[in-house]
Amino acid sequence: MSAKIAFRLAAYSAAALLMAACIYPYTVDIRKGDEYPLVVEGDLHIGGTSVVKLSHVRPFDTAEYEDIAVFAQGYIEGEDGKRVQGVDADVDTYLSSSSYYDYSTSLVFDTSKLPENQRYRLHLDTFTAEGSLNNQFESDWIMPCPAPTIDALTYSKNDHFKELWVGLSMHCHGSHYFRWTFDETWEYHSDIQSYIEYVPRSWNEYEMKETGGYYQHIMPTYYYCWKSASSSQINIFTTKNQTEDRFEELAFHTIPLSDKRLQVMYRINVQLEAMSEDAYNYWYNMQQNSEGQGSIFSPVPSEMASNVHCISDPSVQVMGYLNAAVPTSAVMFYNNEDEGFYRQGPLSERRDSTISAYDISLADQMFSTGFLPYMEIYTMGPTPSDYTWNYATCIDCRKQGGTKTRPEGWPSGHI
């Protein structure tokens, strides 16, 4: 979770006022001097790549021009004394919402060759914009949780809810708390297939007559595209009250049968890791807050104990919780050509317009207002006399956020 959830303090205060007139408003001083709390998000993935995101919390009343960028470097240290230096991922981004915005920095660590049988800790140095050392932070020593085993990823159609259910079967010995994340990739197509491409008006009249107007036939088309997304929710579960650390077909993800993710082919890549009990409790409280299930007496993120501390100034607040684990992953494909579960939802609004193949001015106007040609009309002769246009969002799959770049490892097929 991000610092966006962390600053629901004002919402909690407002809720308390509504519930009892004798509760008076108050403010919480979350800043020490000119510094806002550092938020540390990430996991130490032993045997893989570790990414730690750093940001500062931004409360409501902070002026937008105030610089809150995070300048940091760090390393992961093992009990054997070996260190892995972090590399700035150069992903400084401007984020905005109704409650905060920040500049974030991600440090990437190559932890693929670290042994699993020892403890680790994270060390961070933060700097001012001028480059001088500001504060130093360290996490507690953390023992990596052992890797769970994903026995299977399965899917099934639920006709009652009109959904595809994705199930996870797993087991682990010695761990009771787990968290998973997943990435999705899917192939889909636009509503209208076209082999015609608009060409900007740069040809003379003779060239247009020879080629049949201001279009050209192309392959591949912009009919098929790919799109990807990552899970954004907190996904945790526990086997503490079970006799075995095992789950069979845990339905952890659902997709409506009318969702375009199922239109052609769908892939989900699940990463599962075990957690310590303290890490689980931290993320459980975050989950309750983010989903609005916690009470006003539940701890807000700023009150939750972190296992990262400022060692140069213990009064500086830190938010977030690091877990160390040996993750495992599994991939599942769904092919609608084989299963046929997809149910076509409402089509995008369509509006056919027919214009002359030589009306350049009107073609430019249509293109600039979000239309594309898709069908030729012949009246006489070997070249089209007219073309039929429609909304570009119905013709060009890229207009729905996708790309023509085939994902790595994707089965061969459409282009």
C-alpha cells in the first residue's frame, strides 16, 4: 500500500465527530521540523530481485511548491557481512490525489544470489536536495520466510455470478501467513477490423489517383492488441486456524465473463510469499483501513509499528513494514478459443460516415476529431471511390490503452 492510505487521519477525525458530540477535533503533528515521515514499501526477496519504494507523506495543507522529493541510497546487509548495493530505478514520478502527492524513489537490489539461511536488514541514507546527508535508517534483522509451493492455478466458470474464478492451490511447511501479488496480460481486439491506414495529405492529385485516395492497405492491422495490469489490493491470508498449511483452489481473483480480458487470451502470473506474523498483522490493519472495514478505534497507519527505524534521530517517524521471503511464482493461461466463456458486452457507440476518397479536407477534419476509415466502396474502376469511417476507438485497438508489442513468452498467433 502507498502513503495515500496512510493519511486518512482527517477522515477518521471527521467520523469520530459525527459519532459523538463530546469528541473534540484534534490534529496530529506528523512532521518533525521540516521533514515528513518516510514511507518504506517493499520486500526483501531472497533468490530474486528486491524493490524498495521510498516516499514522503504529504498531508492536505501542504503547499504544492514545497519540495518533498526523496534522495536516498541504500544497501541490504546479511549477517555474514556481505552487502548488496541498491540501484536507483530512476522512476521518480509525480503522483497526485485529493489528499497528498509525492515524489517517490525506488531502489532495486539484486538479491538473487543471497543465501536463505541467514538474517538480513536494510540500510538507507537520505540526503537533502543539496546533497548533504540528512538521516540514516535501518530495518530490524529479518529472517527470510521459506518459499511456499504453488500446487496449481486453475480457473472455472461461475454461471450464477457470470464470472471466471481463478483458484490457487498451495502448501507450505512452517509458515502460517501469506501474501500474493499478480500481473495480468491479455490479448483483445477492437470492434471493427480494418486493413486501411490513414495517410496524412502530402501527395499530389496524380499520386492519389494512382493509389486510390489518401489511404493505403496495411498488414498487420490494429485489430489485435495486448494490455497488462498489476494487482493493487492487499492480498493476504492465513492458515493459522487450519490443521495444515494448505489451501485448495482458493478463489482469489474473479473476472466478469463480459470483460475484454477474456476476449481472446488471458495470462496471470502469481507471486506468493510467506510472511512473519508481525508483517501479516501490519498488512491486515492496512487492509482493514483501505477497505473501510476498520473502526475509528483501529490503528491508523501512522500508529502502526514499523520495523524500519531512523538511527540518526529516533524521534523521526517511519511508516511501512519490510518482510523478507523466498517467493515463488506460477503462470496460468486462459484461451477463449478453447473455452468460449467470454460474453460480448455492450459494443462501443458506432457512427458510420461515408466520404469521398478524394475529399482531403473532410478527411483531415474526420481524422482530427477521432475518426478512422475502415471499409472501401467501389463504384467503378479498380480504385475505391469512397471510404467508410467510424470512431477510432472502434477500429484501432491501441485507443483502448493496448500495444501492438507481443509480450515475452506469449504464444504465437495473431498480429
